[in-house]
Amino acid sequence: MFHALNATLMLSTVQSRVSANNRKYLLFDERESTQMTAKTGNRLVGELWLILGVDPNTTPDGLTLGEIGLESLFAIQLQREFKDKLDINVPLAHIKGLTVGMFRSYGEDNPEPIREYLIARKSGHSSILRNQFVMPTEKYLRLNEVTGGGRRAPVFFMPPLTMSFAAFGDLCRRLDRPAIGLNWTRETSQLTSVNSLAEHYRTLMETLSGGGRYDIVGYLDTIPVCVEIMMRAAGGGGAGKVVVVDANAADEHLFNDQICDNLMIEFMLKQLSIDAPTALMDCILSRVRAEPQLKAKLAVIMAHMPELTHKQLVAPDMEKVLGIMLARIRTLFENKHRKRRNISQTLRASVAAKWAKISGKLIIIKPSHAGCLPNMDDTVELALGLNAPESQQYATTGTISVENVEQSGSMATITKIILAKIYNAIK
């Protein structure tokens, strides 16, 4: 209750700042608005400018109707308009996220910006609803009903950043082998090094697999942990095939700048809600950046959750989950910032010796820019960091392969392709 009240108060403060900043755009001039109506050729859009009291030619494109102050009665008219003209049922909360720039295009007979936004809002709120924001109490979770025995070696899924395995539901149900999700618990958060995390999860996987072989699926911050487990299993049982998904090429710019809370929160929001409208995310991020303290930044995000999900979430662990996500993202950023060129010859020799003993295979799935396939050596080095072997070593042994995924569609489409590649690797 305290956190919900705190988030509400924080949002009210932020909204007050936004309203104060936007007053300079209010121009209650009925004559000018009538002229605008004639220019746009769209009666409803002309009425919108009149009711809001803004000049669309001088008001920033990114300003939302909710920030300016849209009346609920007129929002209902817009609902009917979009149902009749675009065949889309739109919640009132989504209408308030539409921007001046979108309506300017709509008034010029170009409905696509609004159509794309509304479709993205639906997709975005569906994806974020898969995250329950609950801290796990059990060490693992069975993701399908297949039991072990015979040649059915289990496949273990490392804990996602969002702490939810919902994205892997369909994939795991199709597998003809046990699929087990390894949770990130409160106790796991006390482990502060790659070695301690690797030992924790390796022990758990060997217990659940009965000491036999198993495969692992990992992503982002758990990649170094997966590789460390793979190295410890060299020459014996344990990890056979390890499939890891590295960061999207579109997010690589975040790792080139100095690590700060705002960049980490931007990355976190992308993980929580794929394909959320850019206008909505920009609005949330602008309010996050206005807050100097991390706790206040998280309060802004929690206050926006009903807007993102289109429902009131009952998630008492949300603040704790978001805090753990940020801690894990910081580890990811720090790993990405480390440069391998400073490794000593002694460490290089040690890494090479470990890779020479590995009998399993590492598959790196790398989302890349459309039409621009990354260099394999760069991909391996960025993904593995200090544990990356020399290129000639994995080129001759075939212990590492890279699967590129071109980012030529929506994030939802790219995610489906990634899941298909994971399935093909472990089925």
C-alpha cells in the first residue's frame, strides 16, 4: 500500500511539472482554430485543436493529448472515430498517449502513425502482462510435463531478466524433453560474482539431472555464467550444448556510453514491453530523467504500469523485482564495457586451455542490423568477454557457432525468430 501511494504521489509531482512546461503552447483562439479546420480538411481534428487550445504548427510533435489535458467526452468521440474509420477498439488510456504529430498526420489523411501506435500499444501491453512481478520462492520451475529417462536429457533455462518464463511457454510445450526454468530468488541476489552464480546453478542442474548431461539456454547477463558452467563441465558430464542470446544490435549504443541509471532503465523498459509505442516510452523516459534519485525513477515506472498494461496490477514485489532487474542490467553493462585487449598472456593461455578440453558446443544467437551481418570474431568477443578464445581455436574445433537474426521487422517478429532458433538448437 505504501509503495502504491508513494508511486501515485510521485506521478502527480511529475505531471505538475509537465503541465507547467506545456502552458506556453496553449492558444485559445477560436478564429485560428477555425482556419486550421479548413486547412486540415478534417472536422474532428479541427475540433480537437479548438478544444485543446493549441496551434499544431508550433506545438511539439511529441506532446501527448494526456499531457495537454484531453477532455473525457471528446476522447469518447475519438474512440468512435477510430472504430468507424480504422476498425480498432481503443481504450481511453491509449487515446491520451496519442501525440500532436500523429493527429497532424491524421488531419492530412494519413492515419498510419495513429494506426501503428494503437497496434503497438496492444502488443506492448500484452507483452508486459506476461510479467507477474513476483519474487520466486522455489529454486526451479518445470516448464513442461515431460519427465526424464532414456535419452531425454533435460534442458535448463537460465532466469530471464524479467524473472518470468512466459515467453518460452509454447517452445517448452513442444519439446520432447524435460524443460526446467531456474529461478532467480532472493538468495541468488546475494551472490555477487560470475563464479559464485555458476557454482550455484551448476550444482542445481547436476542435482536435477542426476549427474548426467544437459543443455542450457541463457541470455544477456547470464551468458558469462553459462560459459563458466560449460568450462567447468569440460571433459565430463554436465553441460553439452549451450545456447545463448546476446543483446540486440540496436541496443549496442547503450553499452558505449558511461553507465548511468537512465540508460539502464531505458534498457529495462525495452525488456519489459516489446513493441511498446515510441511516443509512450519517450514520455515515460522523459519523466524518469527528470528525477534525480533512483527510487523516484522507479516510482515513475510503477505509476505508469496501469497505462502500459491497461489494468491495475496487483504486484507487491514489483519494486523488488525492478530493483533486481536493474542490478543485473548493471552487471551486463559492466561486462560489455570490459575490453579484452588488456588480457594478460597468462590469462589468454588459461582460457585457451579450458576451451581445448570442452566437448560441448556453444551457439550464440545474435540479433543484428538488417543487411549488416556482424563479424564473427567481434560477436564472440562481445558475447563472451574475458572467456572468449582466440578465433583460430574455435574455427578449427567448431565448438562455437553464431546464428544471426536480422532486425528487419517488429520486436515481436524478431522474438519469434529467436525462439524458433532456440527450439531448433535444443529439440
